[in-house]
Amino acid sequence: MKRLMLKLGILCMSMMFYVCQATSNLHPVILVPGNGGNQLEARLTSGYKPSSLFCHWYPILKQKGGWFRLWFDPGVLLAPFTQCFADRMMLFYDKDTDDYRNAPGIETRVLHFGSTQSLLYLDPSLKRATAYMAPLVESLEEIGYVSGETLFGAPYDFRYGLAAEGHPSKVGSKFLLDLKELVEKASRNNGGKPVIIVSHSLGGLFVLQLLNKNPISWRKKYIKHFVALSTPWGGTVVQMVTFASGYTLGLPFVDPLLVREEQRTSESNSWLLPNAKVFGERKLVITPNATYSAHEITRFLDDIGFSRGIYPYTTRILPLMEQLIAPEVPITCIIGGDVRTPETLFYGENGFDEQPDVVYGDGDGTVNMASLLALEKLWANEKNQPLKVIRIGGISHTSILQNDSALAEITGEIYSINSHAFSSVL
């Protein structure tokens, strides 16, 4: 504790001395959220077929044009509305177009692209309960960043993922294009300084794809550094629970079976299934009749009753999961650890409609340590790939965005990346 306080004291004094002189020299920062890390809105069209009377009129109050908050909606905590929420969040894979789309009668939109506004709180009326990146944004502002000038946000429809080469991914590809343009704009508006991208969780997988889909000349011109927080590079065992039995994200009173089907249809959830390169042959799910490793995801999907998910998984997602290519851009991974994280799942005679017994291992409570550290192993021989890992004990997947010591590490790393700018004004 004394060491941490000393570190914070030195950092604060340094920042207080230099920030007022060097703010204009800061490299712009773009924040990319994780799965569920920004607000989504929806509206119902004539094609919408409500599953109950509750869904027909809920919510009563809507914005101009019929728009309402889809995520996060506190109504999901009430059983009659949980099904409405799940129906509206559902995606459908269209084999004819080889792409995902919304449920019939549902239009969705992402608000405030380029701004941090929809990343701060998932529901602005419940700031205390739904704070997401607000503490991180406040910490960055304390070291001189200004929202809209040197600090930006890149929200997206996190239900959609990306697809392997040769397969369309309309929504995900549009996000990467928008993110690329935001990077270029942020750099241009800040004197041509390259950008620091800070991602959380799933957002890190999108950023890695952005880097590798653009030429090295573009990366060197526009990217100063990539700071990845809690990124599940190799997926998570928690996703096996999500697909098999439903996962409530810790929300009270929610029946996991009511959201299971919706969660199975999420393209990004398939992207987060365990990667065989990272998890190897280890048995992740054990039942009385079968066991499943990361090599046996297709059999697992079939056995849990989600056989229609096998084709898009094997053709679109699986090849994408293997594209963990070193982008030759400096990367810092900041991760939590020493938190009980599901490692092996045991299902009994009642099958997958019940929650499993769990054996826990190391990780951040959501992502297994093997996945958090995957790049160290996979890129061990990549001489042109600067990679730094900062591990913070006792920090969970989401508390990394809120815990004071974690925020000190994150802002300290960004301060360090900017250090040449500070020294240039002396």
C-alpha cells in the first residue's frame, strides 16, 4: 500500500507540474468499449411480432420517432420484460446473405459515435449502478485530456462481430471503417499526432483486427500505442456457460434460460468461445456422457441443442479466431488476476438447462489467465512486436475500469506513453 501511495504521489506531482504546459502535446486517446459497454437504442416497426402483451406496449414512454433504450434497460430484471428484451436483442444468421441481421421488426442504433457520452453510463438515470467508463474518463481528464478534443469514444453494436476473409460482415465492417476514420480525424485535429487506442475486453479483438486490416504504413502514421484492458484474446470458459445454460452477468432475479437463446445468437459471443490455440486439449465441460475441449466446440454446440450455430461458427468465426497476428504496433496489456474464474464446468444428469458446478482457476473472474496472457505465448518469437503486460492482483474484469489502483496503472501507462511530449516542453 505504501508503495502504491508513493507511486501515486510522484505521478500526481509530475502531472500537476506539466499538464498545464503540455496538454496540447498529448497524443489523442480513443476508447473502445467491450461487450455490453455502451448504450443501444431500438424501435419497433410494423414487422415486429411481440411474444406477449407486455412486449406490445413496453416501454410506454418512447423518444421522438419511437426510439427507446434497449441496452441497458432495467426492465430486464422483471421476468415479463426479460423475454421482451431477449426477443429484441436477438440476431439471426441468414445463410442466403451469409451475414447476421436483427430480429424482424427491430431497428437498432448506436448513439454518439466519436464521443465518450454513451460509454460513461449504460443508463444515465442510474449512474451509480450502471457506471462503465465514467471513472476512466474522469481519470484521463485529470491528466489533461479533454473530451471531444483529445479524448474520444467508439461505441458500436456489440452483438455483431466480424467474419473471416471472404465472408460479409456488414455491421462489424462498418464499425471498423468508422473507427479508422475516427483515428485519422483525431490525429488530424491534433497536429498529426498518432493516436493511443485504449480498449476494454471484446473491444481489443476489434482493435487488433483494425490494425491488421490496414497496411503497416497506416499503422506507423496513425497509431502511437494500443493499450488493451482485460482482453480475452483466446476466449473464455464463461462463454461455454453462456451457450449451454445462459448467463445473467450477475443481474439478480433474471432467469438465465430466458436470455440463453438470445445470447446464443450473438455473433460476438461466438467469437469469444475458447480458442484451441490457447486452451489446447484441456477438458472445459464435463457431463456424464461426454467431455468437451476447445477443439470440440462444434460437437458441444450440437449437443446443447444449437446445431444451427455450427455453420456460421465453422465458416465465419473459427478462421477469424486464429488471426491473432502481431501488428508491429506497441501494445500494453493491462489485466486483472487472482480472481476466481470458471475453468471447468460439470453438468449432471439434468443436462444443460441447469447451471453447472464449477471448478475455478486464475483469471479476472470472467477471462481465464491463459487467455489474458495469450499474446505472450503466441508472439514469443515476434521480434518486431513490442509487448508489455501489467498484471494487477485482485482486480476483476470490470473493476479494472473503476478501481483506484487499476486506474492509476492505466493513466500512468498513458502518461508514460506521452512522456516524450511532456519532456519536449521543458
